[in-house]
Amino acid sequence: MMVGRNNGQGRLIVVSNRVALPDQTATGGLASAMRAALQERGGLWFGWSGKMARQTGDDVHRLTDGPVQYTTIDLSRSDHDDFYDGFANRTLWPLLHFRPDLVDYDRKHLAGYLRVNNLFAEQLMSLIHPSDLVWVNDYHLIPLAAMLRERGVRNRIGFFLHTPLPPASLLIALPRHMELLETLASYDLVGLHTARDRRALEEYFLHEVGATMRRDGRIRTPEGRSFRAEAFPIGIDTPEVVASASHANEHKEIHDLKQSLEGRALIIGVDRLDYSKGLPERFQAYARLLERSPQLHRKVSFLQIAPPSRGGVPEYRQIRRDLERMAGHINGMYAAPDWVPIRYVNNSFPHSLLSGYYRSARVGLVTPLRDGMNLVAKEYVASQDPDDPGVLVLSRFAGAAQELAGALLVNPADTEEVAEALGVALEMPLHERRRRWRQMMDVLEKQDVTAWRNAFLRRLAS
Ligand code: GDG
């Protein structure tokens, strides 16, 4: 029997590809948001364990932590390869990030994706109680609601897409796109980061699926299913980031970084090593800055933290090689015996340190080619010292650009423009830095991750 602090409402069932177990430090804002929602309401988090088994579903792991249960399943090697490395990350990820040139479509991968979604549905069936709210996350699990409905599940089911959604003209490049995307109509609520993403979904359903818009704003398919699509821009745990950054000086690592800078201005980038993050273009822009501003030599340092991800996908291995070459090249061109222009670090760091690194940097450089939201941009801002805040240089193609008007917005493909913005950021007077920072903090304080999950769940339950 589940006993949750749910005030008479049903439990919350969160479903995502990966689950952040209670003994693991939650690495992203998302993991902590889900955990907090589950703690509050009581419920269950279901997903892949991150482990391989001989056969998918052979091993089911269960863990209870107060009002929250965790159930994870292992995947077989071939299911993992077809579902995760295959259809999710070689087909859907590039498509959703406006890169049809990188879309690698293979029927075998699609079959694996559907197989794993079916297995998830099968396992979930027996775990869902009639009054539960179900919240499915991200592009790995698009058809899950349809598969649950086929099995008779009638609960409220919501879906949140953490990536951008490109316009219909691009979505139709995916072979058999309709079979997959139409299943979104099996959800009661589809959440996206921005109004632009929501419009793209609407356009796809109206023009490709032949759906109509009901007066109450719900999208109705020719088969008669209707659902709501809305923008819920995700936030960060602002009070937590602020607190963590203000204690940053207690960490030896932060002290060491500052000492190593010897008064130089720090530019920081923190991204998963992913081609959507615009890292080669960012390196080029920094090289351009050094080329056009000799007075900055030895006066500035660029720290790029880039923990590798998805090493099973060839493009990710390629970008890693490209960046190593570029960092070596730029350092070779400009370094002096006592100065390294780029510090390129392939490690990940705990949030307590990241916030200190952000706070030590005069400029946050966040230049994805496309990004659903980009939490790093928000974390950078929230980590600043209110008396002496740094400047955010932000790609217009990150969802965060819709909210953070105080950033210097750039087109990441225009290396000249990014180099110029870096120059402006490095010289920006204190009063302007404060004004811009305050503007952005107002947004981050109001629309934090708690507001985000409450808005989504309230809408789903209503
Ligand atoms: C997807 C969407 C959307 C990064 N490096 C380290 C580390 N991180 C943390 C950051 C941040 C998170 O990971 C990354 O979030 P982003 O939003 O920047 O990017 P994605 O991973 O691509 O996230 C994105 C997001 O989902 C949420 O909806 O915003 O658009 O692509 O919190 O701090 N964390 C640790 N060490 C690191 O070195 N611990």
C-alpha cells in the first residue's frame, strides 16, 4: 500500500528513460524537480536502470524511499542499441535539433524503439492505480501513452518534451513520421518549453494529421481524440543555486581556480559534449576574439567543461575528436609559456562546484545551435554575485533566450558576432551588468523549477 502525502489525490507516476535513484546525486535540474514532485505527492518513478541484462525486463529493481518508490528495468544489449543509441539518439535527437543531415533512419532501430516502449507499457500496466497521474518525459517515450491506452489505461497521462520541436516541414523528413507523432494525441497534455515549439506541434497536427482546433484550445484528431498542447518553460531550483553559489568560496577547488587565473577574466562554458551545443563554433568565436583583440592576450581565459555523452553514437565520437584538435590548435597559436587560452575539460563536476565556477566567471558563454531550454544559462545567472555579476552571452536558438532578455543574444553560427559580444561582455560597466542581471533574476525567481512542475501537474490534473 502506498502511503503518500497526496492530500487525497492520486499518486504521481513519473516515467523517463533514466531514473535518478535516491543514492545518486541528481545531476540535472530535471532529476531534482521530479524527485521533489514525487516526495510531495507520493508516487513512483519508472525507467531504465542504466544496466544491461540478457533479456529486457528480466531484472526489475525496486527501491522505496519514504513516499517514493523507484522501479527500474535492465535492457538487453540489442534493445539498448536499437532504442537508445539507435532510434532515440541517431534519428529523433538530430531531427528534433533541426539536423536532418544527421538523421540516420533504420527500420531495425525503429522496431527496437517500439519494442522497448511496449515493454515499458507492459511493466507499467501493473503498477498504475486508477487515480494516479502519469507524467512521461522526453523523446525516448513518445508512443508510450498510446501503448498504455491500448492496454486499457484511462488515467490522465501527460508528456513533456525536453527538446525543441522543429516545424512540420522538417518533421515530415522522418520516414513514417505520422505513425509516431500522431500517438502524441493519446496524452491528455503535451508540454513543450516555448510558444514556438507549441506552434510547431499545432501546425504539424493541423496540416499533416488533419486535426482541428477546438474552441477550448484542444487539438482534435480526425479519429476523435483530443489533447492540449502548452508551453511550460522549465526553470532551475533558483534558491538552491543561489545558496550553493554563495558558499562556493568554501571549496578548495574554487579557490584554486581563482588563484590560477591570476586576475584574468574568465569565460565559462558548461555543456554535455553534444553537436547541438555549438562547441566548434564557440571555439572558433573565441579564436576570433583573440585574433582581433591582441590586448586581451594573457588577460582572458576560456574554461570549457564538456563531459562526454552518448559515446555509442559515431557523431559524438567525431565531435570529441574535432574539439580536441581545435583546442590544441588554438592553444598552439596563442598560448604563452605562462598562459593557456583554452582550458578544455572533459569531466563532470558536482553542482556545488559548478555554481562556484559559474560565479568565478565574468562571462557565461552558452551558444547551442538549438536547445530546448538550456539550464546552464539559467544556472550561470543565478550563481552570480549580485554586487558584481557577470554577463551571459546566449544563443537566440536556446529556449532560454525567450525569457532571458538581459543576455547578449547572438547567432552562434556568426562567429564574428559572438566574438564581438564577448568583447562587449568583457568590457561591460558594472551598472549595466547589474541592470541586466536583475532583469534575468526576476524571471528566474518567479519561474523556477517548482513553479514549472506545479504548473504542469495542475494543468494535467484539471
Ligand atoms: C535537456 C535539453 C533542457 C552539466 N555539466 C555538468 C552538469 N551539468 C548539468 C547542468 C544542467 C544540466 O546538466 C544540463 O542541462 P541543459 O539544459 O543545459 O542541457 P541538456 O542536458 O541537453 O538537457 C535542454 C533540459 O533537458 C531540461 O529540460 O533545458 O534543452 O537538451 O543542470 O548543470 N552537472 C554536473 N556536472 C557537470 O559537469 N553535476
